[in-house]
Amino acid sequence: MTVQSTAVAKMPAGMNEVTTQALDGKGRAITRFERFSGVRLTNKDDHPVFARIVYFLWDQPPKGVTQQAVEVTAVGGLTVLPAHGTAVVQVTGGAAAAGARNSNGPAVSIKAYNSQ
């Protein structure tokens, strides 16, 4: 592989993981296994970060076999989180459909990741 070009990130990645919390229609915290209407992101870093969210449906393999994602759905778009702050992303479209289809399932995750 040959690197053709590079670009400086607009915002540094955080030192801490951006955390997620599923929310119901009234903004109350619920488990990731329930049907959710929003996701609260929390940034523990001393500087703002950019983040995106994905919703995973995992398979349930037999013991000794590695678990794999069978469905990955983007939730919302790029979100700017202030230093030591939070933001709520509403769940709409394909993400809402995936949440409805897979809620109360045994193997789901809501993850945030640093992005640009």
C-alpha cells in the first residue's frame, strides 16, 4: 500500500471513550435491549470531540466460536460533543426500524466512535 496523501484531523480524538446511553421517548435512561428513541453521548475529555453512533445486532454462536456482527446500522450523523459535555441524538429512519426489529433481543450494542 502507498499513502497518496494525508490530512490533519479537524478535532483530536478523545483520550476517553465516548459513552452511550439509550433513552426512551421521554428522555429516560433504558437498557440497550429496549426499543429506544434517542441516544445520549457523553464526552469525559477536556476538549470537544466529533463522534458517530452505530447499533449492532450480534449473532449467537456456539461456545468457542467468535461472535460476529450480523447487522450494523448508523444512528444519526456526526455529532459535536463539548468538553465534559453530552448530546442527545434522536433515533429515526433505518436506525429506528433496526431498534424496533431487534429490541428485546439478546445480543445488541450501541457504540460511539470518534469521527470527522
